[in-house]
Amino acid sequence: MKIILIFGAFDPPRKQHIAMVSAARERLKADEVIIFPVEAESENGFPVGREHAEKMIRTAFADEKCAVSQFADGNLFDCIVAAAERFADKKTPEISVFVFSDVLSRLKRNGNCDNKICDALKDAATEGKILTFSGVKPPISAQTKVFTTVFSCAEDVKEQIKNVPSTFIKAEAALGIFDKCLPKRVAEYAAENGVYKTPYSDFLIESLKESRRLHTAGVVSLALTYAQRLKVSLADAYTAAILHDCAKYLVAADWGYETPEGVPEPVVHQFLGAYIAENVLDVKNKDVLNAIRYHTTGRKNMSQLEKIVFLADLLERGRTYEEADALRAAVDKDFESGFVRCVDRMYKYLLSGGGEVYYLTKECRDYYVAQSKNTIKRNQ
């Protein structure tokens, strides 16, 4: 008898996950497939709770002839052993274990594997590595053969999952857009139960065009990536990012707000956005409000959160201008020097005729370029 155990966060479950599970069953000619949900880590953002997560997973795999287990708590190896014991009375069962890369990464970080199987899993970097253990004897029936296989059923499917961050999919859902990679019934469940809804969702869905909401989802996803990297509050990064363009299509006079004198039209929404966030949406965190207030122009002496939202707005996955990839790579290599390069690029673009240069942008550029040059001199 051939059994497949599949461990993954499925956060959220996608059509590609279903395709991979189906391919795994076909590839190994499995008699039974058991899905073990693994709770998503909080740093991924958008915690939905076990009840909703489990229901979405069960909904996604309802037609796949899969058993969905309770959440896999504790050591992965314990779950493998428990499953093996369940089938110990079968004639020489073979148990294959398919572990998604998010779970492998967690095993590697946590370092909580103390046996041969889990040590091997911990060392596997991606689904592409195949591990087989025919001689390993875990503490179960001697008649039970256990081996693990970590593999990619289809490279194109794996790439689709990797190229669309889960934070982007969930930010889309918070903004009333359900990604085409979500199974229809999962999207319907999430919509009906407000799984990803936030206190700001209704306001943003009503006030922003769909194209701007897609941009906002990209900003949220990238801002969370940068915030995690820099150890900045994810909650603050999320709030500032999702609200950064909240006033994009609003008129200041309609909200009793007086625009500062001399502000170019493309810049007005950052000031009005901070006003709306504080006075309409009840955001009181000053750093969050400043990140909204200066996300277009920048300013001198910005906080890390302000830089994060500024860069996420400039570099989110929907931006396709010529230098975008090079600037993303620069920020990925060194956040601070990449930030300076982005500020300098924006300033030169505006000078060349791309738009009016507001004084805050010039101050920002001069301040950080000078700071960068001084740092280089000190290091020489």
C-alpha cells in the first residue's frame, strides 16, 4: 500500500497546490493521500486563525480524494510516525512524505529536528531535492517501510507558486480582489466570511479603482518583506502600506482639509491620505502617519518605516519601468544604499521632465546623497 503525507501551510490554498497534490498521487501511484496543514508563521502577515485556515484547505481539496488531518503540531517526525502506526497492519506500506518549502524553511530555522529523516528534510533547500530512506527504522512496526520524498511534481507549477507571494494574494483579498490562482470555492469562502478583511477594507474598496488596489496589494506585500528583514513592526508596515494611497482619488475640500500651499497635484494625496488615516480611519501611530504623509516625496531624516513604504511604493511587483529590476536588486543587496539610489533616481527623473520637483524631494535627495558620500569617505 502506498500512502502520501503532505505537509504545508497552504496559506492560502491555491489551484497550483491542488495540481501538485494531484501530480504527486499520479507520480507515486498512491492509494491514499493525507494533507497535514501546518500553521502559517505570524511573520507572513494576515493571520486568519486555524478555523478559517482548515475550512479553506478542506474546501480546496474536497474533490481530490484526500483526507485532511488536524493541524500538524510539534515535530514533523512525530506526525510521520503516528501516520505510519496507523497503517502498520497493512502489508509493507510505503509512506512518502511531501513537504512544501515553507515548512522546510521553518525546520531549518528552528533546528528542532533530532533524527535522520528530519535532519535530511531540514537540509533540503527546495522541493526539487529527492530524498529516499529505505534503511531508516523509526520507532514503529518493523514491518513498516518508511521513506521520504521531497520533490517538485511540475517545475512550472512550483514557479507559479513562488512568483506570486502569499502576502500579495491576501492583500488583494483584503481589498476585494480574489486572485485567479485561488480555487473558486476558496475565494467564495474567504469573501463570504471576511477572512482577510481589515478595518480599512470597506473604505479602500469604495474609494480606490481596482488598478490602484492591485498596486496597493503589491506595496503591502513588499513592505512586509522589507519590514521582516529590518525587524520593523509588521502591523505598522501593513497599516501604512495599505493606506498609503487611501486619498488618491479624493478631493481635499470634501473632507475639510486645506492643502499646503505650493504642493504639486501628484503630491496632494500623500498629505490628504495622512489626514484621512488619522481623522477618518482612526490611525494614531505617528510613524505610520508619517510613512503615509511622505511616501511620494520622501523627506530628510526618514524613519525605517517611512523608507519601507517609500521603497515599496516605488518598487512593488507591478512597477515595470526600465530601471525597476536594477533598483529592486540594489535594495535587496543593501537596503540603505539601495534607498539612496532610488531617491537619487526619482529626483533626476523629475528634473529631466518627468514631473515637478517638490522641495521635500530635493531636501530628501540632498540629505541622503550627502550622508552616503560621508559614509564612503569615513570607510576609505
